Amino acid sequence: MNQAKRAEIFRRLQSIDPHPTTELEYHTPFELLVAVVLSAQATDKGVNLATRKLFPVANTPEKILALKEDGLRGYIKTIGLYQGKAKHIIQTCRILIDEHGGEVPADRESLEKLPGVGRKTANVILNTAFGQPTIAVDTHIFRVANRTKLAPGKTPLEVEKKLLKFVPDEYKKNAHHWLILHGRYTCMARKPKCSECVIADLCEYPVSQRPT
């Protein structure tokens, strides 16, 4: 795929959604951090249902620590892997208080030292909370990048590096959101909605494999 085609893809995605953002509900970087940790192998809808009950009661490291692990589990037990996530969030709260003054750090190295925070989660925080031009490659973005040939790669890191190289600078800040929403609602895994896709004529997914 050439660079002109890539630029046109993002121009069109921008035209239908000029101000994309995460579907996770949050008001502070800390709330976003908790929500993203909870979202691993879970739906944003399911996370939002839990955090709508949790955040009015505890939305700071200090308040979540006061709940203790058992108390936190009560709020997030509807989410998959909730026991491990509760443990990680409690550990993260202690680190934030002890090492960062209770604030979420805005650098990758510090974020990736937090329990339950890997590269993808760090990229989400850096991009969504702090406006940095990072791209978090989840299953949706990995699929879209490979299927369209926008930035094909065998691993999420390879796809991320190619996207950072190929996405025009003016689209980099929002690229993560456009691609994840496109993968979630249009370029779906089993039955992509090619007939409704705004970039179908730019996509390099073989026509013979597209659903009719």
C-alpha cells in the first residue's frame, strides 16, 4: 500500500468521526488506567457497568486502597479475571502513592512497571490521557492493519512500529481510535461489512474473500 492511499484512508475515517475517543468511561488519568486494566479480555460495555458503581465510591489510589482487595473485588466481580485484576490494581495504587505522588505517570517506562500494565495498556494511557501520538495495537487494530494491508505484521509490536512509520503525522494522535472503532463495528473478524465500508475501494483485502 502506498502512502497516498494510507493518507486517504485516514482522511475518510476522520471525515466520519472527527473527534474519536475511547468507549471506556473515565474523567481522570487514574480512572482511565483502572478501566484499561479491567478491559483486558473484557468488553468496554462490561467495564463501564462496573466502573459506574466503583468510581463514585473510589476513584483515587487512596480510596481504592481503602477498599482493600476484597472490597474492590465486589465491584468488579462481573468482569473476567477479576481476582487477578483486583490484585494488580491494589498493587498499582500502592506504587502510584509511594513513587508518583498518587498521580499516573506520563512516561512509558514508569507505566510499564505497574502491575497489569503492558505495552498496549501504556500506549492507551499515553495517547488517551496525555495526548501522545502512540498507537495501541489490540486484536481489532491488528486485524485491520493486516487485512487492509495498511501496516501488515506478524506481531502487535511489528504492526505498531509500521503504523507509527506510515500513519501521516496529522492523523497519528487519533489513529488508534479510528482503527479500533473501524475494527469493532465495520471490519469485524468473521463478517466484515465491506459493502458499508468507507475505505472499501482503498482496502487491499482480496475481493474474492470479501463477503457478498
